[in-house]
Amino acid sequence: MSLAPTPRPGILSIDAYVPGKSKAPAGVKLYKLSSNETPLGASPHAIAAYKAAADTLELYPDGTAEKLRTAIAARYGLDPNRILCGAGSDELLSLLAHAYMGAGDEGLYSEHGFLVYRIATLATGATPVVAKERNLTTDVDAMLAAVTPKTRVVFLANPNNPTGTYIPFEEVKRLHAGLPSNVLLVLDAAYAEYVRRNDYASGIELVATSENVVMTRTFSKIHGLANLRIGWLYAPAAIIDVLNRIRGPFNMNGPAIAAGTAAMEDREHEDKAVIHNAHWLAKVTPALKGLGLGVTPSVGNFVLMHFPDVAGKRAPDADAFLTRRGIILRRMDAYGLPNALRLTIGSEEANGAVIAALTDFLAGKPA
């Protein structure tokens, strides 16, 4: 007999999620480009709303986040009753997993999909199943081939983090059409606002016309509210009902609701972030290629770069060199890409510092 409480099967198989580094050596200016945060910061209106909320910290927040759901609904033309908000899209992904998976079930995602899919699946006692990608892009045929009678949830990050790749909406619809009706398709569109491709859609249309599709979004990226942990999802009414039964009664705090509402209404700030990202993504990508690095084409606010398989020039070497310069990127070992680093598109100064540092690194200069 065990002498201590024992967690359910699968819990101890979880590798805890490790956020991107955020510290540089003492005395060196920090350029944190490891977490896909916007270099423009939050909307001034969101900051003002957050500060104003400090006057009522003694009160419980609105457990339904009605103002935030209404603002989201007005922005995208949705039914607010089919929107659920939470403490980041991470919480919502976990709620979906707990609601629809258990021991003996399977959760499916692509080879280099977001790490939270595996964590959320294992936490329910279900088994994670990984479908191979093609050219670091979701392969719909491989996903469908991996579906079994035990499959309960399919997670699709589109665009995908950390690769930055996406599949066209026609492919998303083909994936959905190939799934049994009892399988939940979760479209994780955390980076949707950055995508400027005519064949892309975040999934709103598919949710509106289906009973087994959910779309998740976040305020952590383009809206610059990562510190407040705000996520939302759009889902069929029946799924909203299920999630409302298991979520915490006050799973969002008042300042987050206030700031998120103001951010959703500030289109000008969002547009500035889109323009900044498009401009610098188009500059940083060829600059990295010009240094001889492999770069996976990205539609997000980050790029995945691949280093030569040469002693002293590999990704861990580059990471150590950049860190000494105060430039913090994201290692990709946990995603099965040990010779790659992910670079967030930052400010003009930060982007220039990265290119200069990598130029020196590949030339063999000291950090």
C-alpha cells in the first residue's frame, strides 16, 4: 500500500512547461525575444482601464465576463452567449481536454504542435498521439490517418507555434470533414491576427456551422496583455454549457476583464502591431537567410531558424552567444528541434541587435 497520495496515471509523465528565458547577464541590456510578446506593448486604453479597476479590488469580478464577451462579439459579429473567457487560452485548452477526454481516450496533435496539448491530454489520463508533419507544416492526411476509435480531441494550432506555418482554410475544412462527429476539433488561433494570407481563416465560420468545432484565441500576443492571462473561445452552445459547469466561478479577474474589453475596442493599436510585424518579418527573414541560416516561412510574429550542423555553430552555441549579448531567444529542444531557435519579431533596435550578433557569431567573433 502506498504511504503517500498517488497522482492519477499520466501525471508523472508530464514534462512541466518551461516558459522562455527572461534574464540577461548583469550589466547587459536585455532583448527578450523568447515568448512572442508584442514590442508595442498594450493599448493605452487597456492600461488606463486596468489602472481604473484598482479602485474596486475588494469586489468579486463578474463571473461571466459579460463586458469582455460583448466586446469580442461586437468586434467579430458573434453571439456573446457562445463565447467563453478564461485565464489565457491555456486554461481553455485544459478545460476542453478535461471535459472531453479521460482514461482510455486519445488526444491528437501535429508533430511540432504547442506543448500544452500534450500536457492537457496527459493530465486527463488520456494518451497523446502525434501525427507527423510535412515540411514543418501540419499534414492533414497524416492527422486523419492517426485518428482511431479512441480519439476524442484533435488539437490544431493554425498558425502553428513554434514553426510559424499554417494550412489553408480548405485544408482545415477537409480535416474536419474527415473526423467522426463525436471527435472535437480545437482550432488554436493564437496568432490569427498576424496572418495576411487570402486562403487563411481562423475558424469562426467552421464553428458557426458545426457542432464539434471550437476556436480558441488569446490576448497575450497582438493585444500585449500576456501578464493578465486572458483567453477566449467560440464554440457551439452545448460545449459552452459543458465548460461553464466545470470552470472556476471567477476564472477571470476584474482588471483583466476591464483591460481586455478596452484592448478589443482599440482597433488602431492592433493595426499598428500588424503593420509593425509585417514590416519587420519581411526584413528579418531575408536577413537571416543571408547569413546562411535556414528559416521556416512564418505567418506569425516569430521565425524559426535552423543552424548548421557544425561544431561550435549549432543552436545551443548560438543561444549561449546571444545570451551573453543580452539577446534571449527560445530553445526548441522540447519541440524536437534541438538545432533551431525561435526568434520573436521585436522592436527595430532588438531586430538589428539580433542580426548583428548572429553575424558575429557565424563569423567566429567573440561574444
